[in-house]
Amino acid sequence: MIAIETHGLTKEFNGLIAVDNLNLKIKKGELFSLLGPNGAGKTTTIKMLSCLLNPTHGKIRILEYDAVEQPYEVKKVIGVSPQETVISEFLNSWENLELIGRLHRMDKKTIKERSKELLETLGLMERAKDPVHKLSGGMKRRLSLIMALIHDPAILFLDEPTLGLDPQSRRAIWEYIRKFKGEKTILLTTHYMEEADQLSDRIGIIDEGRIVALDTPERLKERYSKKKVVLVEGENIENVKGKYTIDNNRLVIEDGDIKGIVERLSKEGVIIKSIKTEEPTLEEVFIEITGKELRE
Amino acid sequence: MILALTSRNIKEIFRNRMRIGFLLGMPIAFMLIFNVAFGSSGEEIINVGIIDLDNSEISATYIENLGNISGINIISYDNEENALKDLKDGNILAYMTIPEHFGENMMLIWNNSNLEIDLKIKYDETLPNTASKFISIVTSYTLQFSRVSIPLRIDSEPINISYEKNLVNFFAPGIVIFGLMVLIPTAGGMITHDKEKGFMERILTTPVTSTQILLGYSLPLFIVALIQIATYMGVGFALGMKIYGNIFLLFAVYILTALWCIGIGMIISAWAKREDQAEPFSWIFMIPVAMLSGLWFPLENMHPVVKAIANLFPSTYSVNAARALVLKGSEFSAISNSIYILIVTTVILFLVGIFLFKKLVVK
């Protein structure tokens, strides 16, 4: 069953193509990541999917609804966590959640129960009555995230959910996202490799408005990354100069066969002190595909 | 470090057109407006009423010649009641009563009799400058008419002797309306802030309509307006303000004022992208409008062009209606035109606001 489907989705801003002929099929319960640098068209895509922007061309289906024709139906089934921390500064956490809940026509009792659950899960209960401008950045971010969840939407759009957070807060949010993975259909955008790698069922690498690769994280790495890299430190490294790359007094060998490497180096008189393998990363995949680095 | 920061801030200011407009354009606009407002009074025509109790040939000639003086337009009345009504409704600025035996007495004066001429003028207290201009014209004209220096007594009195010489009566309506106009930057700033910070978008991801959003922002502002009106009136009363007209009608005028102000704020916020555009723009709009519509000083001495421009602003109708109610105790019929104009303006502003919000919802 397909939850989100786009066909030829395109958005132009004054002749600039932000999203170019995007075709996506995201299954129910899947966590799909759009990975790409800033300006790749991730947020524009989410805005079109959440009926904030009309596409220039193309079709969007969210469950059984057409996003352009039936925006109000779509808005009932989606939850959107915007890229920025978007909260009402002079309300407290309860009131922020209540506001969104009421805009979704939930009754007060359900809002209260659901808020309690969310605030507790994300560790916000203790300060839930403080006006939110007094909360820390990480706490605000978490509140902003759960505001997208208050009405228990079937489909969740998370636009850079951990942007600008410290590693600890980031991990806390990942943990939380993992909890409802499978239950909800999630489209997440990120430019953090690790985030996409850790959370996604599938990743679409987006660059200049176009999907340039789409697969599971494992298969992407398999397909696009170079072989395992072995780094060797030791004495008499100069003996193999010319045969292998030497970087920073280390031998860099693009070959996963450690046993073979040890044998060959011993023959050349290299005394190995340490040997380390490097797994392929999404970063490499990204550079391989787009020819550019993904800076944070 | 300080220099770098200074340089950066100068760039910030000068690259923001709205801000530079606010810093430079506003004082210039003030200067220009004050200049026009207090400068030439233009070729103004004063409407005055005459009640001729004498009905003699001499009084008829007197009136005819007075009417020939440039700048004076004479309207004749049979009785004082009608003249007073027109004065209260603002149709005439003053009226003069020519006493019985005016003609006979004038004949006697021409025959060197030592008689006193007694003329009564009632004028609109809210327009003291024009009234005194009229009184001095009448004085010199009558002396000329009698050809000799006679003991002329012009008994001038403002309408409604019970008026206290109280400035608050004149200024309060304008100040209340200006206070309500602060709703324009408030509405504009509030909505633009939410647009800028992404909160509006967050609201737009929920199933609400643009009309609901518009009302969701106007209603709290309307409540603020009610509090404002009550507070301003309270302060006015504390300062000795007296309302001669219907207080509920006055409330209606103030409420309409609040509504059109909120409407303008909405429209500004639909246009502005950032809060630092919306707020200064609102003030740039407000201040000249407040001045041109006679909120702070009377319009009577303004250039006709300025008056014509003033008639384009809803604030002019608000202040005219409010002042008529507070000062003159006018009936509904006298201010009905202003009220209808305010209602139409409010409806149009809100329709435009809803239309612009609809465009805001889906880009």
C-alpha cells in the first residue's frame, strides 16, 4: 500500500527549478529519507507534500487524497515538523500542544492525555508549565517535533528534525523516531549522513531538485562506495612507495583482503604496527554520485 | 571590533529600504504636512446662516451686500430652530440674527442718531478660527454699511452656552481614534511575526481555512480594541470630558474605527514578509493619515487639496462623526453619511484581507 506518491512533481520559482520531476512512492509504514545538501529541494518537496506550496507541475497523492485538489483532507492525516523550531514563545508546552490539537479538532480530554504521553516520553514534563521561551534549544526542538504528533497523524513529515542540535539531543530524537517507526509513514529530510543511515528504510539522494539515487542505505553503500579501505601504520613504509598511496605516514590500500595485504607487506619488509579498515560511508556514496561533498 | 560592528550595522540600516524610509522619509513627510496644514488657508468659503427678523429693504440690502463679500456664502433661515440644527450638523459655520427695527435704526443712524446696532452671532465652537474671521468681517462690513462710526455691538456666542471651555472635548475623539489606529501596526506586526517565524506555516499545515485564520487574528485584536475604547473613555471622563451626543452611537463609531484599523493591519501583514517591514510601514501610513484627517488639529484651515485627500481616509469620517457626537450632540441623521462610509470601508477592507489571506495559504 502506497502512502505518499508523487508523479512528475516540479516546482519552479521565477524560472529557477527547485524540484525537478520528482517521482516517489513511499509505502505505508516506511521511513523514507531525502538526503541532500542545503538548497537541494528537500524543504520545497515537503512544503508541496503538506499543501503549503502548489506544484508547478505534477501530481501528489497522500493516502487516497490529491494534495492539490483536497488540501483539507490531506491536512487532517499529516503531521508536519518544520525545519525551524516553530513554537509559540509565550505559551507553555501544554498550551502549544493544545493549540495544534484544537486546530485538528481534537477534544480537550484527548489532547490532554496525548500531550501528557508525549511530554513524558520526550522528557519535557518537568518544565511543561514554563513559557517556552525559557526552555533550552533542545527542549524547544523536541516540543516543536511533538507538536506534529499531537493528533496522531498517519503520515509524518520531519524536515531536518535534528538540525543544529548537540549529539546527545540528536540521539534522543533518533531514539524517539525509532519508537514509532513502522507505525507511521515518515518522510524525513536531512543533510546528516548518519541520521539518514541510522533511521531510514530507504534513502533518496536529492541534488539540485532531482533524485540521483534511491535505495536502502546498505545497497547504496554497496553499489556506489569504493571497496573497503585499509590503513596501515608501521616501519619501512618507504619500501612500498610507488605501489600504494602514502598519506600522513600511513599506507592507504583500497582492498578489503587484510590477510593478503599483511603477506604482501611482510615480503616488502614493512613491519606493521597497526592496521585499520574503513567501512564505506554514505558520505562516500554522496560524493561518488554528486561529485560534491555534503557539508554540515 | 567596534568598527567592524559599526560598519556592519550601517550596512544593515542602509540596505533595508523600509528602515531608511522610516528614518529619513518620515520627518520629511512631517515637515511637508505641517507646512501645508498650518500654511496658507486657501480660498475658503464660509457658509453662514442669516435670520432676518427685520424684513425691511435695508436689512435685505445689508444681507445682499454681505453675501457679495468674497469667501462668504449666505443661507437664509426663517427661524432660529432650523439654523441651529444646521449649525449642529455642521452645514453652516455660524449664523447671525438681524434684530427687528434694524432698518429703522439704520435710517436713524444715517440721520446722525446715536443708536446702537445689535447683531447676534452664534458660531461653532469647534472651529474658532473661522468663526473669528467671520465676526471680524461682519464687524468691518457693518461699520462700512452704516457709513459712520456707530456703537456696534456684536453679540457673538458659541452654540451651547453650557459648553465648558474644555480642550479634552475637542481632543479626546481624535486621541481615541489615534489610539485605535495603533491597532494597524499591532495587527500587521503580530501576523508578520508569525509569518516570519514560520508559525503561520505551522498553522497552515492543520486543516484550518484562511477565513478562520483571519478571524482568529482579528478577534483578539477586537477585544483589545474594546479595552482600549473603555480605557480612553474612562480617562476622558476623568479629565472632564462631556459627551453631548448619544454615547452608544459614539461607541459604534469607535468600534467601526477599530475594525477598519484591524482590516488595514491585515492587509499590510498579507503583503509584508518581515516584521521589520510591517511595523514601520504601518507607522508611515498612520502618522500622515492621522494628521490629515484632523485627529490632532482642526482641518478647517487646511488647503482644499489636503482636505480632498483627507476625505479619502476612513479616519476623517471616524473623527468627524466622533467629534460631532461629543461636541455638538449631533443626531444620527447628521453623521449617518460618515457611518455608512465607515461600514462600507470596513467591509471592503475585510474582503480584501480574506482574499489576500487565501493567496497566502497556497502559494
